[in-house]
Amino acid sequence: MATLGVKPDCVEPQVHGEADGRQVVRPVRLLIVFNTVFLYGMERQVIESFDLLRPEVEPHFLLSYVTYRKQLPLLTEIERRGLEHSFFSDRTDWPKIGRPRSLRQAWQMAMAMMKGNRDVLRRALHCDAIYLPATGYGYFALLSALYCRLHRKRVVFEFHDLPRSWQLRLRLVSMLATDCVHQTRFGYDFSARTNPYIARKSTFICPTRTQTTRLCDSDPQVRRALEGKRNLLFVGQVSLHKGIDLLLEAFSSLACHYSDIHLHVLGAGPQEQELRRRIESARLDSRVHLWGYRHDVHDFLRMTYLYIHPSPPSRFHECFPRGALEAMSQEVPTVCFRSGGLQEMVVHEKTGLICEEETPECLAANIRRFLDDPRFRSSCARGALSRFQELYSDDRIRARWLEFVEQKN
């Protein structure tokens, strides 16, 4: 087990009566502070991971009331899976916690934190441990974390983003946490280098789950759009830190040489309108397809020739790139830069290609290698699926997470 440092005071499974003379172990009741309104990669990973751990773990999601008031996809997904949940008391929108710009805003933030801490503490009284998937959620878990520490319960913080510099907010959350969870060895090393106190925490390294089954019915429009082409796919936020500009420039240089390649972008973000403008300017309207946010990623991947993850390390280090992992699960090789967890997930020339130069020319050259050599593409595709099954399958991740959840002093 990849546990580093001193083990914390852990929650042991609770004995709950007997059945036929045998002791029955009660599930570990885990409170997940989840006051987000989005359903992107991090949120899906958290939901899918703890869904996988049932019945040994009994997760309870504490959600923003906004998800109910607006019937957002996040709530729909949690209800679809039958996961237990309740809501914060934010009947009106709470301000984002940060540096206030006025006394009124400071007061509003203080009131939101007081109410949020009350909500989390009430629920924590009935749980064995607390899970925080982001530092921002720590503002609402101060009291409950102190309560858990006093009662020898665990407070688990997982890194879904990698800190590029020393962070006061992360320092505060780490002081409250008994355990820090990292999804890759690179993520642990990077976090401990920028925030050295992380190295002194009890640490667990394990990937999160990426579900490989279809979540919804197939869309006939997808099949019509992808049939008969060599499709290049990107899944993620349409933003500069994800390298969407580098991807378009690389594709533009390839499109004039390969008439059968099409680029499909699944996601939305701040650069979406600019990307549309650049596509029109380059006259690539019929070759580049912007699909927006989609639930049926696996249907796209089943008809994809190559997955591209263009996040450049100078702009952003990927913590645990979900899109690349989904591609591996569907036997699709990846081309990427050496960004964060990608360099640990993708094996150069075995499951894909890692670009050493952070340029669109280097990205295009590595894509071209797959386009010119279908046998090499097939070899990497087989390698990608094999690596997924070996390291990232449901059985492996479930076993390692349960080992962590149920570990004893």
C-alpha cells in the first residue's frame, strides 16, 4: 500500500449486531462536502469513486441547495445513482469565499461561512469521517474538522488540483486534515515541493475511478458525424490553460495534408467564442466540430482514432487527466505534453506519445506519426488498454481505496 508517513487515527468499521452468530460490520459513514454546482471531471471522479465503494462505504453528499433549486445535472447524477444526499442552507446564493472588496461583502462571506460550518457540523455528528475534494470546501468544514479531530475521526483531503506555489488556504486545510490523498506519485512530489509541509502528512496515493460503461443512450447524430473519418478528440475545458490554441494550430497544419481527419472538441469554457472565430477564419468549419459538454464521451471514443490532451506544462499541470484515462479504457492512444499526471499515465511509444517541446509544431509531428503509421497506432492502442486494465480498473481501484478507508492503527 502506498501510504507514506505516520498513519493517522483511523476509523475502524463498526460492529453492528450479529447475524447467524457472525459479527456484522457496519459500513463506514463518509460525509462528502460537495457544495459545487458543476459536473465536470473532478465532480464525476468523486461521485464515481465513492459509488464504487458501496456497500463497505456509505457516502453522504452535502450539496448546495442551488443544485435542487435549479435542478442541475450534478443533482440529477447523484439521484440517478441512488446516492444519499442532503443540502446546505443556502436558499439564496452564498458569495464565493475569498478576499472581500467591501465591508458588506466581508459580512456576507462571514455569514455564509457560519451557516456552512453549522450545516457540515450537524451532518458530521452522524458520520465516521469527512472528505474534502478541494481546499475551498475547507472554509465550511472548520468546526466539523475540529470535532472529528477531537473524537479521533478522520478528515480526508484529496488533491484534485496541483498547487503551483505556496498556498495559505491549502496550509489551513492540511492542518485540519488527518490524511492527504494524491492521485499520482507526480502529484504528491509536486505538491510537497511547492508546499513542503505536505510531506509531513499521512499520505495515500491512489487513482480515482473513471467509469467505462455507457451512461446514456447513443446519439445517432454522433455516429453520422464520425463515421468514415479518422477522428481526433479532445475532452475538457475550452481554455488557454488547456492548450486549446495549440491544438487548433497543430490541426490546421495537418488538415491540408490529410483530407480524412476531423477534430472533435467536447467541452465548454472561456475560449469557446474565440475558438469559433479562429475556426471560421481558418476555414475549418467542416473539419473542426465543437460539441459542447457531453455525457456520451465513450460513444465518441469508440470512433476515435487518436486522443489529444494539449495542456502545456508551462501553463498548467494536470492532476489526473480524466480524458486521457477514458481514452485508454476504450483502446485509444494519446498524444500529449509532459504535463503533470499525464507523464505518469501515458507511456511514450507504448500507449501514446509525449511531446517534449511545448509547440504546435511538435504536437503536429507526433500526431502525424500516428496518421502515417496505422500499425504503430494499433500497437499503442493495445498498450493503452492493457495499462488501463492493469493499473486503473474498477477492481484495482476499489481494493486500494477500501484498504485506505478500513486501515487500522
